[in-house]
Amino acid sequence: MTVETIKDILELTRRLHANLADKLKRAARDTQHEKLRMLLDYLSQHEQKLSRVIALSEQDAEKAALQTWCAEYFDKHPFKLETLGNLDFANMGTNDVLRSLLAVHDRIIDLYRYLSTRAEVSSTEELLNGLLALEQHEIMRMIRDAEKLEDL
């Protein structure tokens, strides 16, 4: 996928969350460990919700904000959905699953932070700051809830 505009960024991150949700869901079916299955199911549902929220954000965003060019980030920091193919959640421990998921979310957070600091239009900056806050809040929530599950 070629990423040139904020609209492309939203599509990329929406697809990333949807792909993560599918991968986590498949891993939940494949694992033999009940605690891990519960964690993977929870994370899958959460990633699916994030995908829907990003799609709604795109629908609600101002057209000018969506058309803002931002290709320079990807020249320095390549970002491919295919890298998810290497993650074998079904055969990981819960800590490894969380660490892998955190790494993916950290890349998204870095992307939104970088772009928001370079936004020249207030509507673009507001959109990116909102998405940045969403990603930061949701990864903290997922980790907190996963730790509660681990305590069971």
C-alpha cells in the first residue's frame, strides 16, 4: 500500500488493527492454553473495535485534513502490514503476546506523534492528536486488562 496522505495513514492503521484482530482470533482458536485463549480473544475484540473507531474517524474528518500529504515519514521509517506475518501468537506466552502488541502500537503512536508535530493545518493536527490519544489510551487499557487476566 502506498502511503501519501493522512487518509492513507488512516486506511493503513485501520487495516493494521483489523489484521491484528484476525491474527489474534485465529491464534485463540489454535492455542491449547486457556488463559492465552482468553487473552487472545480479548485482544482480538479490542483490535477490531480500534479498527472500527479509525474508520469512523476517517468518515468524520474534514476532507482537507485527509488530503494532507505525509509521505516523508515512510521514507525514513518503512511500515509494512506484512511484518505481522512473523507473529505466532498461538505459540507465545502472554508476556510475549503483550510485548509484540505493544511494539506494533508503539509504531503507530510514533507515527501519529511525528505527523501531529508537523501538521500545518489545525484540523489535521486535531485529527492526529485525537488518534494519538486513542492509541495511547487503548494500549494502556489492553495491558492493564491483560495483567488483571494474568492475576486470575
